Amino acid sequence: DAKTTQPPSMDCAEGRAANLPCNHSTISGNEYVYWYRQIHSQGPQYIIHGLKNNETNEMASLIITEDRKSSTLILPHATLRDTAVYYCIVDATNTGNQFYFGTGTSLTVIP
Amino acid sequence: SQTIHQWPATLVQPVGSPLSLECTVEGTSNPNLYWYRQAAGRGLQLLFYSVGIGQISSEVPQNLSASRPQDRQFILSSKKLLLSDSGFYLCAAGRNQPQHFGDGTRLSIL
């Protein structure tokens, strides 16, 4: 079963930052936080992951709270192509074994 | 970088017919391999995973089976399909890196 809680849906204006929250209050010390997104009828796309420190790549930034019980995925300048379902997953190893996907957050970017 | 190939992209099968979906991986050796199913409007459900040739673990009891005859080949099968087997089937690979997914097979059972 999924170990994370996400809001079912969010809207964001095009060009603005999209901040997607995720609660993982039972996360263990060796579990990473992963973010994926799924555009309709495609396979999930890896976005970013982290353990304790904040992370940034060309797609997004990941902010993890100090107690690691929640995190936020930030898309700095949302575009219409960012409309997708975003999944937050916690997993014990960096190999990503046995991911358990919840229902994610459906993000709609509005023109 | 690794690439996951799945085929066919779409498939329509009658109830009671057999099934074979194939997944092959390029760009990595000895990957962990996974089969997921996604029902319409739902999240992904892990069905099977494999850490090596001939090693298959099943996550949920079901009408399906999986096999890994080669290091980078993962096959999902059924002897007799049920209506409830309809869905979007995704193959993923990952070892020492986050899982990457194929483009999936959309299976419709009539």
C-alpha cells in the first residue's frame, strides 16, 4: 500500500510555479522520496528523488522538510505540457525496488 | 541511458484467449524488472518483479504469470484472459537508479 498522501488535484496558471505537496509521515531513515509524472496514456516519467537534502535538476526542485515527513515538488515555470498526474513515492533503497504508487495529484496547468 | 521497449502498444483480445506481452531493455545489464497494471483512472499496481533470470516474485494473486528467460527480457502471460484483466500494462527497469518505464500496452478484453 502507498506510504504517501497527496491532494487529488491542483490547478496552476501557466508560467507560475507549481508546488505539489506530499506527506510521508511514516518514512524510515533509509527511504528515499521519488517523484514521477504520468501524462495521459503514457508510461510514468522519472522527475527527481532525494533522501535528506533538497535537490534540483533541469525539470524540477525537491524540497524535503527537516523531519522528512513531507516534501514539495516545485515546477518553477509551469507550462501546458506539465499537465499530468504526479506521483510521490517513498522507497527503502536507491534501486527503487517494489514501488507502490498511490493515486497521485492531477495537475492542470491553465493558460 | 536505458530504454524499455514494450509491444504491442494496444491489444484487443476475447475472453478466454491467451496473452503474451513482451518487454525488452536496452542500455543496462542485470536490471530489476517490473510489471505494473493500471486500471482506468487508477494508480499503478505492482504485479511482478524480478531480480534476475528465472527469478519472479508475485505481488498479488491473479490470472497472470511472468517469466524472465533472458537478462533483459520480461514476459507477461495468461492462459485464459478474464474481463478483469483489461488495463494498461507497464514494464519498468531499475537497478542502482530510479525505475524507468516503457510506453505500456493497453489491453482491452471483449
